[in-house]
Amino acid sequence: MHRRQLILSGLAATAGTVGLSACATTNGQPADPNYPIRSDQNAQAYTADELVAAGSRELGIAAEAIGGAIERIFADNGDRPTAYIAGEEAAGAAAVGLRYGRGALHMKDLSASQEVFWQGISIGWDIGGNASRVFTLVYGLYHPDMIYRRYPGVEGTAYLIGGLGVNYQRADGIVLAPIRTGVGLRAGANVGTMAYSRQRNILPF
């Protein structure tokens, strides 16, 4: 009888140990989980602070100066950009205006930047010329190849020496907000289009 009690006690202790281990394993979180983890839908978008730092560096201006423009763009669009383009362009107009630019498209899930060219034409009350460095916020772009298309836009900015201007271009749910700073003089209001392409095109159509 005494031996049987010892055996039963040993089995009970073993079962209790196994039960505690099972409970610990069930309630604890595995080190390398196989279950899906919720991800932030804006994880691949840029914050205002990231864009202010990048824009200040690319345009060569104070963070406070570009910060105001970025704050206004964020307020207008109510979301965070999924990409940005940093580059340079030259433009001139005498009623009919032309604009040519070149830059690099940056997205968080790209291993390297992607080269982009743009060319556009405008018609309106618009006289002068300017050479600009451009920092463009891009909304609604989820694949880099989606950038290559034509965007209609309305521009009503005045360029002065060292001035800063913003306008919007929209097509198929994608919104581009170029921020320009440069030298020269250009004033007026015009309506036109801008085409983004993989290579330089002389004709802006």
C-alpha cells in the first residue's frame, strides 16, 4: 500500500508539472510567431519630419522655410505621402511656356531611387523664366512605375529671386505637389499639363 501511494503521488506530481508547462506555453508569446502581426497601413508613408529633413537637404534651404510649405500640403491632402521626387528643372514662357526637369523618385520600399524625367507645356498669362530645384511630395503612388503618365495641373504662383512656390498635379488618384525654389523671375497664372517619363523627351506632349 505504501509503495502504491508513492507511485500515485509521483504520477500526480509529473502531471502537475506537465500541466503548468502547457499553460505557460499556451499563455506566453512564442519568440518567433507563425501568426500574422497587424501592420500599420501608413508604415510605407513619410512623416512630415522626414520630409522636412529631406526637403531642406535637397533644396538647400532652412527647415523652417520648407516646413511651412509641407505643413500646408499635409493639411490640404489629409494624408501622408507615399513617395517624393528630388530634382532640378528649367522653365520659360512667353504666353506659351515649356518646362523640363529631371530627378530621383524615392519610396520607402525601394532599395534604390528611380530616375524620372518630366516635361510640360502651359498656356496663359505667363512671362519670364526660372531654374529651380524641386522637391515633390507624391500621394497615392504604390508602385514606382505608376508615376509615368501625364498630369493636368493649374499653376498660379509667382517666382521671385529665392522664392518658393507650390502647385498641384492630379491624375487617376495620384497627387503631385512640387515645391520649387530657384532663381529668375516668372509671374502669371497658367493652365497646362506635365508628363513624367523614363527618358528625356524633347517634345512636351
